Amino acid sequence: MIEQPVEDFSLPASGGRTFTLSACRGNTVVLYFYPRDSTPGCTSEAQDFRDLHPQFVAAGAIIAGVSRDSLRSHDNFTAKQELPFVLISDSDEMLCNRFAVIRMKSMYGKQVRGIERSTFVIDGNGVLRREWRGVRVAGHAQEVLDFVNHL
């Protein structure tokens, strides 16, 4: 998938918006997939991207978080964490499947199907330039920013 064009998509996003990849042409897009709104790891990750948001904007990047949560959940999470970027609702898993981020995970000793924390950087021409899978939150947003700054 790296160095390949990403097929256009359009999905509902927080704040009553629609996120369309082709509308972002000319900007780098950082798509980060996360398991669930308002959980500890997902909150820390969102806060890290929030805190670095001005630097991403200065680098010409657009950040969008993606999970299977509802728009209502996204709007609550966005308001509570004061997120300056959209959260995309992928309730039918179309985007999750396209990026192959759905995995079987162990939670409290049981196997559950969920999103593997992953991030993808798409350049201004719509080409996938980098992916991170099985992300550990600490330091990740900074690592993504460092990559974006060197595109």
C-alpha cells in the first residue's frame, strides 16, 4: 500500500461535517485509527495530536481521527478534549477495512474484534507515504510530526 494512491472516500465527521479525502488535495493528511472515544489510551493520543496541532498545520497537514464510534460520541469527545481536528465515524468499517486495521485482540482474557491503533500519512497528491501499526501512544504524535516535516 505504501507509495500507492489512496482511493477517495467521504464519511461523516464530528461537528456535522463530512470528511472527503479529495477535498484535502494539496495538504498532507494524517489519518489515525483508534479503538474508542474517551478511553485512557485514546484520550492520551487525541491530546497529543491536539497539543501538536499548530505544528501540523504549519507543516501543511490535516489531522483526522477515525473510529467506529457514533457521531454523538465523537462530538462529546471532541468537546471534552477541545480537539481542533475532526473525528470520522466509520460505523460500517469501510475505511477500517480499506486500511486493514480490524484485528482480533485480547481484552480481559477474551478475544474481541477491534481497531488496531494505526496511523497513515497521505501526501498532497493522495499517495500513501507512511504507516504505523500497533502504535504505542507515548511519543507517537511527535514521531508522525517529524515524518510530516520531512515530506
